[in-house]
Amino acid sequence: MQQTIQSLGPLERRVDLTVPAAVIDQEVKTRLAKLARTMKMPGFRPGKVPLKMVAQNYGAQVQAEVLNDKVGEAFNSAVTASNLKVAGQPRLEPRSVDARDATSDATASDLTFSATFEVYPEIGVGDLSAVEVHRAMASVGDAEIDRTLEIMRKQRATFEPVQRAAQDGDVVVIDFLGTHAEGDSAGQPFEGGEASDFKFTVGEGRMLPEFEAAVRGMTPDTSKTFAMTFPADYGAKAMAGKRVDFKVDVKLVQQPVLPPLDGEFAQSLGVADGDVAKMRSEIANNLQREVASRLKARTKEQAMSALLAASSFEVPKSLVEAEKERLAEGARNEMIARGVAAKDAPLPLDLFGPQAERRVRLGLLLGEVVRANNLQPRPDQIRMLVEEIAQSYEKPQDVINWYLSDRKRLSELETVAFEDNVTNWVLGRAKVVDTPVEFDELMGHKDR
């Protein structure tokens, strides 16, 4: 019998369903009889256990399985008959039968329930012709190679003591003592405000700006007392916004000594023969791949944002809730991996609400764009991605074989290709603005 689907909102639906008791009873009997034919029980030959004993031991389990299956069948039949595509899991609730309801064929012993569920929205992609997409642009030349080499030299720097004022880039070794500057605790040390042989790099931003400013310019074997105020949003809430005094003793100032750009340095970067020109060439190749990857990622994000801006539709709440759960679980696992106990890291699901909704909305949009425009990844496209990744390794063919031998790894690349195809589709329809990006900003270099 065709069931009436009730509309409760833009995407929410409800249907009342009935599973006849006779159908449930017959299926339970059939399954118990089938089970009895293979059951083994002490005192009986295989397949000769009395059906009554089988029912006593397994009747409740079999009945639960049957109920679950029949409810699922009834629900699937109803939504299939109405050509509905269900999003997420339905919410099932028992429903009582009103004897006065002449339209119902259900009896008191039948299983009657209501299923509330959501359906997928109709998705239409809006006009992209007026939407701006900023395509990030950057190049790799000698200046960028030199900049990268300078960073590599700083990463491999050694430090030597100097008898001069501390400046940015120097490492200082200090003792310090912090005390309250006001109130009843004035002059008293505060928790976490004292350390000996404490080492930090001036200008690195590890210390509070006022503290760094006070130490900058101090010379070895000198002391300074200064006042400062902790920020209002300081992590240690007991000290947030508090006025304090610090006494600092500088014990050592060390300046960085950068290694020369010679054969030994080239060898430290994996160039076996120490050829400096070859080192620059390899750095250039690696930089070009990395820059291309970052530019591609930025442009892809721009394209996805443009797609979202041009489209408007309801998102199934059930899918958003499921995505919030996934995001929270991922964040929880990451915190545990960093040594934070899960019980000490409560993560309210609402914290992930905006991100979850965006991901669900974008996922639905991408699926529709791919389906409507036949943008499925091609095998040769996947192969090209594998080869691009392999080029950054010493033995590219081994990497290619590693990817091609695992379906899961290939599926990850299919997702990349899937997004690349949609990005190119958007770029072909939107107003594309080529936008230069500073190399340091693109690469995330903090020190300039």
C-alpha cells in the first residue's frame, strides 16, 4: 500500500508505517527452523535439537533481528515508492493505533511506528560569471632560492658567546624573578614567574613583547628590573591583566654563526659530491614544486568559496551533525596524540558547527557539479598525479609502484583529481583575477 509522506519542513519528512504481527511471527519461525537444522547442543545430534529449546535460547535474539529487518524493509519500501533520497539515518518512534481510525488496517498486535527523516536537497549551481576568483601567482627565481638558502643556513646555525648588547636573532641565557606589583601580594613572587638558566631567542616571539623589549639591548653580566602588565587574555587566568615587576639577570648572549655556502653545506643537504651549483638546482626544483602546490591549494580554496557563494540550498541537519561528530573525533585524537588526556579536553560539538556545515554543503555541491558536468577523474589524470608526487623522491618508480599497488592510496588521489576538475570548471566560468603573492607570505616565513 502506498504510504503518505508528510512534509515537516524544507527537507524533513515523516511517514507512518505498519509491520503486521503475522509477518513478524512467520519470519521468526522460519529463521528458528533454519537455525535448528544446523544447531549443536550437548545431548542432541546436530540438527536434532527440539525447536522449543532453540526458541528458548535464541528466540529473543532472532525476534530482534527480524524486527530490525522488517522495519528497515518497510521504511525503504515507502521512500523508494515516493522516489525519495534519504539523507542520514531516520528517527524511529513507536506509534499507537487508534481503534477509531478507519483508514488504518493495523491491529493492536501489529508493529506500528513513525519514521522521521531528511531528504537530500535539490541543488542548483548559480551564475558564476560575476563572481571573482583570485588566482594566486608567484615565481621562483634567484632571489627566492637565496632566501630559502638563508633560512636553511639559519636552521643549521651554531652559536658563540659575545660581549655586546643582545639583539634580534641572539640567544640569551637569563635568570628572572617576577613579583606582584600591586595589592596585598605586592612584592610577592607569583607561580611560574621564576626561572634559572632560561634560554630563548630574542625577536622570535616566544616571550611577551614587553619582556623581550626589556631584555633586548642588555649585555652579559648585567641586571634590570622593569614593570609590565600581562595581557587581558593571558593563558594563566590568575595573572591576566595583572601588573608585575621582573628582575632579569643576563648571564650569556650568543650570536648565530651561519655555515658558509660551500661543498660541506651542500653535502649536508644530500648532494653527495658537494656541488654547490647542483645544490641550487635541486633547491630550485623543490621550490617550484612546493610553490606550485601552494598556489594550487590557494586557487582551489578560492574556487570552492566562489562555488558556495553562488549557490544557496538547505543542508540536511543530520549530515551536519554527523560531520560535527567526525571533526570532534579527529580533533580529540590529535590532542591525544600530543599527550593531552581526552577527559581533560572537552570538545563541544557546536564548536565545529560552521566548519561542519561548510564541508557538508561543499560536498553536496561538488557531487552535483561533477555529476551534471561529467567531471569524474580519468585514469590518466590519476597516473599523472602519481608521477608528479614521485618526482620529489630519490626513486620515483618505487613511489609510483607503491601508489598503484594500493586502492586506498589511489582513492585519495581520486579525491584530489575530483577537486581539481571542479576547480578548473569554476575557473572557466568565473571572473578570474591573477593576484601576485609574496614568496615569504606564500611559504609561511615569519622572519623576513
